[in-house]
Amino acid sequence: MTQEDPRPQQQSRRSLPLILGVIAIIAIVVIVLLLTGTPSPIDEELPAPEPVALLSEVIDNLQAVETFRLLIEQTGAVYPFFVSLDEGQSVVQASMRRGEAQFRQPNILYATVNLRVGMLPVIGVDLYAEGLNQWFRLAGSWINFPIAEGFDPGELMSDDGGFSHALNQLNEVEYIGTETLIDGTQTWHVRGTAAGEVVNELLFGLLEVPQERVTVDVYVERQTNLPAVLAVTIPDTATEEEPEDSVWRIEVYDVNGEITYEAPPSARDDGISESTGEAPAEATSDATAEATPDATSEASNDG
């Protein structure tokens, strides 16, 4: 009479704890993913928001924040504008494809923009504004001169300017649907039309958009009801070389994030009030070297 080999049973008994351990690990991973909340798909069953009421809430929410950042990108046909980079001695035509900024309540804005003047290489220009007092820097010292005359960062958040003006003045407002942005942000998509002037304050006062009708697409972050992206399409700007109309895409992010800019020395020395943005009467330019057209050209070539 032959005896059964006990080894398969022993191996089976040894494998059982291993299988149970693997199952336990998988269960733990699933529970952790559920608790930490991977981005859930958009619930299409939620009722569509009333677009005008939604935009009103977006304005209220944005006005309540302390800081936010902006990323501005221009695509399609180049949209030129005029600017002075030598303290008003001359005006040149420029274009901007990209800019980044940080806003701080109530009226402070620090921005870095890439300007192209004629056939020169792209110039990096730093801008700093407190109220109507402005500085710009090409390469070296800050110059206390209004590169965008009349621009006040405080208007970005006022009831009758900036974002409020852009969103409250929309006509033909319609709810388009839900949309997930490339970074995974889930948004409500609202579209309307407006006069081109509503764009000017959103772009640091550098532009003057004369078109009477532009299309504004607003993407509202569903979790916070804050603006995630504004995309402004300027019609009839396409050319043979650039067959797509000019589009300005303004992304709002890092809401209530830490301040990372440093004010120009004379802004600190002059004791400009962060609450009013007003400088004392004796405030003077901090330009240590007079900017001339030649100096501007040299700075441009260095950029």
C-alpha cells in the first residue's frame, strides 16, 4: 500500500498566507485611494447652473481672496500694441505672447512679460504697480515710470472694473456645459460676448482692444466657484500668415498663495502705502541711470 506524498499539501498550506497577504495589500491600496480621493469624474447628473447667477458668485468669491496668480498666453494672430520703454521719449510697437503675474489685495501687481519689439529678440520686462504708481525693469535698475499709463491693479477687483467689468458686461450669456481642463480641473463652461475694452484692464492696461464685440469663454472651477480660465477671442484678426484669430488665455491659479515677489527698492524706501498705493509727495524716480533709446536698444539686444 502506497502512502500519499504530503509535500503538495504542505506547499499549499505555505502558499495560503502569501495569497492572503497579497489580497490584504490590494484591499489596503483600494481603501487608501478611496479615502484620499482621486479626481472623480464629472457628475453629469448635477443640474446646470444659471450662468448669470454663477458669474455673479464668481465675482464675489474672487473679490474675497487676498492673492492670486495669473498666467497669460496669446495664441493665433499676433496682436500688436504700443508702449514706451524709455520714459516717454519714444513709443514702439510691441507684441506679447506670454506673461505671468501675482496680485495682492488691495492694489499691488507684480508681473513679468515677454515683449517682442520689431525684429529684436524677445525682451523680458518686469512690471510693478501699487495703485497708479508704476515701475518697470528691463535689465538692471527699476525705473519709476508708468509703462501702462492709467493702469491701477486695484481696478482688477473693483466693482466696476477688471474681472467684475469683464464678467458683468457679458452679453448673450449661455451655459455651454461641463469641461475638464488639461490639468484635471473640473469646470463649468460659460460663454458670452463683450466690448473689447473689457479686456484692457485684465492685461495690465498694455492693450487697447477697439473691437466692439469679442467672445469670452469663462471656465469656472466647480469646487470653489472661482475663475479658472478666461479665454478672449478677438474676431477678424486672422491673417494669411496667421490663419487663426487672436486669443488671449488668462489662467487664474494659486489663490491665496504666498507672496514671492520683491518690491523695487524705491517703493519700499518711499513708504508707499500697501492699503492705498499712494506715494508721498517727495517720492522720486529710483532710476539710477537715465534710460535712453540707445540704452533701451542695448537692453533689448541683451534680452
